[in-house]
Amino acid sequence: MRPRASHIILAAAAVLLILLLAGEAVDPVLYAAENISTAAHADPSTIEKRSPGDAASVVPLMDELLGHTGTLALTIKVKDYESAERDLARYSELSSQFDRLVVKLDLSETDIAEFQKSNRQNQEAMAALLNDSQRLDELKSLEIEVLDGDQRMAVIYEGEALRQKMKETYTAYANREPETARIATRYGANATSYEESVDVLDEVVGAAEEWQEGNGTSSGAPRSPLTISITPREGRYGENLTINGTYGGGIPGTPVTIYIDSRIARNTTLDGNATYEYPYRIGRVLAGPHLVYATAATIFSEVTTFDVLAADTNISLAVVEVNRTAVACTGNLTTEDGRPVLEAPVLLRVDGETLISTETDGNGTYARTLVLTGGEHTIRAEFNAAGYPLNSSRSQVETLQVRGEGLSPFPFIAAIAAALGAGWYIRRRGLPEEHPVQEEPDIEPPPEIAETVPSVEIEGLPPREAATLLFRALRERLGIPASKTPRECARLAPDHAAFFERYERIRYAGEVPTEEELRSMEREALGRG
Amino acid sequence: MQRETWVVILVLLLAGGALYLHITTTTEEFSRHNIGWNGTSNLPAEDVRDLSRLDPGSTLLILAPDRPFTAAEVGYLRAFLDGGGRIIIADEEGAANPLLVDLESEIRVRPGNLSSLERDYAHPGLFKGYVVENDTLFAGVETVLLNRPAAVEGGEPLVETSVFTWDDIDGDGHVGEGETFGRRVVCAREGNLIVLGDASLFINAMLPENTKFIENLQPVQIDAVHSRTGSRNPIINTLTWIEERPPAVAALAALAILPVAWRFGRKRE
């Protein structure tokens, strides 16, 4: 094959290959196949795998939580307070686990979140009923020891306060049961234990009422000299309620302790009119009814309630680039009427999966700097209102392009150094292009290197055989190895190319040389011409 | 032969191979000629173009149907079912519903964007389905990896999703307003007719995920006329047409051999 033709074919084939490959080569999938999907399906081999346990543990956890209500109610009923404390601690731990799961799985807009809220309220109710039952037992013991006088009245007042409180707590607990059980059943969780707990707690509260009735104080109990009232009786997050009252016969300066949901909310004193007042700002408490009572020394007020109403929230998010890899996320968390939500946890959900925690300050503003890898990212701010009388909210999703670390100069430096080194090496060894003869030392057999003229006698020989003898003679004269074909000889000695090509036709195409041609070839072979 | 000639032949072979691959494959979804992840080239099945010649007692897979069946073809399918054959219709776009009506089936495919929380992959549409009823198709299979399936209504449920499945109407990947959790049936049967709301189970990328299920399917014939398993590429269709006709193949082979024979004959002379 002629070198020129073979080069053209090679070039054409190479161009064709390059063109075919070029169409595919620009496809980034070749280099970083990630999250490949179409409208119909996704390619599992390019999708990130994750732990399967998260969602699978929701229903078992619901089961456990519901089961714990039953156990806890029973231990309260049988007055095994030590076991009840342990059960409550475990219940609280499971509830926290469930809260985290709801956030992680992004379930805040589902009925699972409703279940979570009810469960939290149930947990608080159980804690209150446990404390109240314990205190009630103490009062019963005290009543036996203290037979008359102010101390007995104090016991009766406190007992009455506890009775009312337990009743309120139980009523709220029982009211939540149908909806909570419905959600649980929908997901296949067993709500039997929870449903039974309602009956058991009814008995616990019933026992408290019986004891008070036994004292003749349940319905017709003497009014406590320590009064309490709340205005207004309901409010939303950030609003103020006024809790006040008087202590008939109380001495100015007498300490008064105000309890909200059995926890000390404020210590104050009676003023000159034997009254007290506490402006209560609704903060991080659950929505729903809350119990309030006050004590002054051993005297308990009656129990009163106020309602906290749930409010919607708004959360904003602004993302600003700090540098090539860091972005600053800021925003505000407010209620629907514009009140800032203070010191509240805010989650930044990056790329739908990764959760980063931050918190609002005293103005309801949060700020957090995130360091991200290069490429496109999505960020959303979320407020999961667990423990607040607020509804969850989430910001708009912000999509941003992070430039990422600039390309490291080292690979480029290394490539340049390698190229320079290779250049130097090739130059030193001698570039093949610059010395093509070195590749094939026999490529330029100089005619002068073999000037020995062979003797050839072609007289009387058939023309084709004569031509063969002349070919061998010329080849010998030029010092070309005998293994070379006529075509190779033509390439090696271009000055005699016509001779060799003519001989090639004689040898392979069967042509017969004329006498004149033979003479001409003889002259050339013997170098006479 | 000179060194250059060998190189030329080698490069030409490579170029020819690349060109052949290029023109005889496609990237069309579900195509039997698509060797990529979303094709069905690796599904072991025999292509069937004439529904009147189905093997009685065998299994026919109608995968991602997108063309109507004639009354005669529906008749063949009914006869096939009556004769003990099993038909599996895998569809996630609802295109199979007219055929289901014609086959007097109660089952319907309800397209949607089913997503699940209970999954091993980050993609919400890639999740497990649970086998809830015995069937030879699911013998030894407890779960099936589904890939953006559609819900199926009616019939006897064979595969259901977990309770944490929702129709992601807004496509944001999480359960939002108006989207509720609940179990969905993704495969149901009615006699010998099985409707699977996920044609993606048969794409190349999914075959290694559900090996036992694919094994249970065998031997299977696949409808190559009414579904997206074909191709719109005219070169592929021409080659397929030739492959299906032995005389055409013979003629083509002769056309290829003749020049070579002529060349050798001339040399010998």
C-alpha cells in the first residue's frame, strides 16, 4: 500500500473515531455519573445509598411510646413511684428520639407530627399526674398527723388544688386519646395500651376525688383565703397574661409562689393590700390548657387554667456568599402577627438531607455560616415547633452555586515540569522526527557506498530472467539487502525507482521486457549510464 | 503485508466497530436496542411480533405499552389467557388501561409520583415493595426494589408499598400539604393477568436488583409491537427487518462475499 494512501485512510478513520467519541465524550455522565434519572425511573447505581433504618423505626417507636403510657399509668395507680420515675425517664428518652426522627425525616407536615405533639403533651401529663399522686399521698399521711387547726386547712386546700389539677390534666389527656389512637392505628401501631391508660388514669383521679370527698371538701370545700385569677384567660405566643390574687388575712410581704403546670413560675410577695400580681409572658409552653395555682406558706389557692392558642410562624432565609466555599445564612423567625420568636431552634436543611442547627437570638434573628463543597446546593430554613405553642414553618428553598476551592496549581506545575523534562530528554536523545534515518538505518543506502560493479551476463537468457539478474545486480551494487522486494528497493533508492518499478511489473504482472529495455536496465544496473 | 497496512486494517476495524455500535443502538427509554441503563437490551426475553402465534401456557410481557391493540389482537390475548397463558402488563403511565378494559379486567393503573420514606436510596422514588400474596412470579421474593412506580387499583394485591408512601404531587421529595401517607398496591392479579405498575423493573439498571423476580419470569416472550421496547431509529428498524427475514440476510451476505470472491478469483488468474 502506498504510504500516502495509508496515511489518508488512517487520518480519515481517526477523524471518524474522534467524531463518534466526541459526541459522547462531552457528556459529564462519563466522568461523574451521579443521580441519573428520567421521568420514568432512576439509575440505582448512581443514586446514593442511605441507612434504611430511619423510616422503618417510626412505627416501632410509636408502638413503644404508646406502650409506655399504659405501663406508666399502671405504676402510678399501684403507687410504685420508683418504677414510675424510671418508666417516665425512659418514656421521655423515647419521646426525644421520636422528635429527632420527625425532624430528620421531614415529617412536620404529616399526621405523624400531630402524633408527636400529642405524645409530648401526654408525657407532660404523665409527669404531672405522677408528681400530683405522690404529693397527694404525702398529704394523706399529713392529714393523719395533723388533726386540726390551720395546718389541717392547709392540707385540705392543697388537696383540693391537687384534685382540681389532676382532673384538668386527666381530662386533657383523655380528650387527646381518640385522635392519637386513630393516627397510631392508621400506621399499624398498637394503641390498646394507650387506650387502657386512659381508664387507669381515670381510676387514679377518681381515687383523689374520693379522698377529698371523704374530707367533705370535694364540692363544698371551704374557699381558700388565697385567691387566684388570670386575665385574659387565653393568649398566644409572646402575649402577656396577668396572674393575680389576694390573701385574706395575709400580711404584706408574705412570700407567694406561683406555679404553672406544677412548676414554680415566679416567687413574689404580698403588697400593702395583701394582693400579688405576676405578668406572665407566654413563651415556650405547649398549646392547650395550663394549670395555675399559688401558695403562700402552707396555704394553697384554688387551681385555675388558661389556654394557649397555637399561632402560625414565618421564617425567612437569606444566603450571602462569604468566600469561595462559605455562605452566610441569616433570617428571622416571627409569629404571624410579627412577634419575634426568641431563642428558638432553627434547622438549616442542606440539599434536602443534611441538617445544621442554629438558634434565634433575642430579636428572633438567626445567623449561621456554612462551609459547602463546590457545586449547586439548596438550603431551606425550618422551624420545628416542638415544645412551642406555634406551628412549624419553613422558608423558601434557596438554590446557590458554590464556587468551591480553586483548582490546585500543583497538577499544572507538574504537567509543565513533565513536558519540559520530556522535551529535554527527547532533545538530548535526539528527536526521531529530526533524525528519521535513525529509525530505519537502511532507508538511505547511498549509491556511493557500494560502487563494486558486479559482472552480469544476460546474453541468451530469456528476457524475464535477464531482468531478474539485472535487478539483483543493481540491488547488490547499491548495497541493498537481498531480502528487500522491488517496491522496498524503490523506496530505499528513489533515484532508481523507475528501474525497480519496471522490474516489479516484469516480475509480478508477467510483463516481458523488450531488448531495448533490457539494455537500458543493464546500463543502469552496472552503473554505466 | 506492510506494517502500515496492518495499522490501517486495525484502525478501520475499530472505526467500523464504533460506527456499528453507534448506529445500531439507541438511548430511547425501555428500548431493546438501548444498551444503556434505561434500556431493556439485557432482559432475557424472546421478542414476539405476531400475537396470534403465542406459545400456549407461556408468559407474555407487555412492557410499557404505547400503541393500541386491535380487536383481533385483544381476541388473541383473551384466547391466550383462556388457554392458560399468563400475561404481565408492566405500565406506569396508564397507557395499558384501554387494553385492560378490552380484556374485561377490573384492574387499572393510576399514574402518579409515588415516593416513600422507607427506602435504601436517597431518591424518594426508589424504594421497596413488599410481596403480600403468593404467586409463582414472586416465589422466594419478599421485597422488590421499585423505581418510580404507579399505583394499581382493583384485582388481588400482590405487591404493596410501606405505609410511609405518598403521591408526591408537587415533586419536592417530601410530604407536604395535601399529600398523605398510605400503603399503595403496585402489583395486582386477576386470574392469569398480572398488572405491575412499574415498567422500570425490567430496565438494564434494575435487573441486578431483582434477580429472583426476573428469574421467576422465565421463560418469557415480550411484545415488541405495541410497546416502547422498539425503536424509532430507521437504521435499527431496517436492520431488524433484515434480521427477521432469512432471504434478506442471505442476500446481504452474498453482497458482502461477492466482491471478495471476485477479487480472489482475479488474483488467481
